[in-house]
Amino acid sequence: MAAITSTPARLAVFGGILVLVLGAGVGLGALVGPDETEPTAHDAGGHDGEQEAGHDAGHDEGGGHAAATPAGLESTAGGYALHLVDDRLEPGEQRLAFHVLGPDGAPVTAYDVQHEKELHLIVVRRDLTGFQHVHPTRAADGTWSVDVDLTPGVWRVLADTVPADGAPVVLGTDLAVPGDFEPEPLGEQALSSSVDGYDVTLGGLLQSGTETELALTVTRDGRPVTDLEPYLGAHGHLVALRSGDLGYLHVHPDEDGGSGPAIRFHSSFPSAGTYRLFLDFQHGGVVRTASFTVEVGGTGATSEHGAGHEH
Ligand SMILES: [Cu+2]
């Protein structure tokens, strides 16, 4: 501490701080994902751009603003549109067919690959039950199709994709399934979940407006599972949806992740509130999904303040 006396030493220190700040900015941009910062994604929708600007103006906390608006809230974004061939399907096992329409209105037939697939599709009922993360097949004419299992209610269909020559985009639209709808409550926060004899425990900071690391630890019969298998290029895939509007959060697996028992992810919760998390992991050649309801606290609140604010 006492060593910093000469001007060159101070300059060196300031230089070091500057590099650190710039480094943090680059890292955050990479984690948030290019679609949230890509100007072209907002050029096509002036409304979206204004919303983003409003968020930026209203929040002076550094780092959190980039994730203020979750993805998947719009059926048309960045010049692309999600179009269901039939937006009403009967309950049961059904073939869901759709197009991603490009700026020219024609189905997109060329995509970039992300996580080993051209398109990741989330199909979930609006009460956040019936979650399915599937990978449709594409016909040469750009028609995507996949088998899904439906129950009566309104469903959300979210397509996470990267059209070739375009920015990454997440498009969402509704699908109606007729019949007697029995809404299921989300339930209280639960940081552990059981599926097929596996127990998964969620750890990490559940606070909005900041980059947060989530760790999901998999055990079986009380023993850590250390031989999780790669699935789509990672040892687990996490999807987070906001209750109420089913806003879709970008969640990025830790590059250095091992084969368990802990799988680590980075994300930013855009607001306080209730979220549902879905973890896909593979073990013994089978992909399973563990799900969690979590309550996320407010921006910048201490845990004490947050608890008082929420209850
Ligand atoms: Cu996928």
C-alpha cells in the first residue's frame, strides 16, 4: 500500500484498473449473448429499441441493464417471425410444424449451429408445466416439425435459433390445445428436485440485475454423480422462464464444467419475481429434466432487505 508513491507507479495502477474494467465489459457482453446487444436485432422493431433505451435510462447499476428484457416475448423480432402451421392442436402426441420466416416473408432455410443444433425448441404450457426441450427436423423448404405431447391449455412455443447471416434470435408464440384445462400452481420455492431417482440441488445467488452463477449438483441414492455424460456439447442445459410472461433467459454453461456432480451456469435475472428453471442432464444414456421454482430478489438489495421487501 505504502509502495504507491511515484507517478509512474500510480499510472501503472490506473492502467491495470482500466484493463480490468474493459475486461469485465467484454466478458459480460459475451455471457449475455450477442442477440441482446446486437443493434440489428432492435433496428427492425423500434418499439423494442425504445424499451431497451428506457431500461438503460432508468437503471444506473452497471452490468445489469443488458438483460433487463428477457428474450422470447415477441413472435417477431430482428426481422424474423415464428409462424405455426397450425396454432391449434388436439391433446396428446401431436406433430407440431412451424416456420421461421425471414425479412422477405419466406421460410428461412439456412441456419448456423449452436449447441450442435440449428434450432432449439421449448414447448411449455403457460402454467409452466409440461416442459419439453426438443430439436425439430427441417425439411428442405424450411418447414420444421417435431412430435410433442400436449394437454389442454394454452402453450408457449419458443424457438431459439441463429438464421444464417442473421443475429441469434428467440421467438415465442402461443399454441391452443382445447379441452378441460386444469391449471397447476407453481408451488413454493424449492431448491431441490427429484427425477427418476436422481436428486438435483440448486445453489447460487438468486438476485436480479447482476451476473449470477448457478450450480446444480446431481446425486443418486445420496452419492454424487461424477460421470454425467455430454449432451449437445455440454454436461447440462438449463432453461429459465419467468413466471407470468414466460420470458426466456439466456443461460450459459461454464466452459470449464466437468462431468459432475456440479454443473455450473451463468445468467442474469432481469427482474425480481418467480422463475421456473429446467435442467436437462444425461446419465446412463438417458436425458432427464429436473425443474425448480425459485424466488429471485430485487436489484442491489441485501438479502435482509430483499426478504423484508418480498414478504
Ligand atoms: Cu436444445
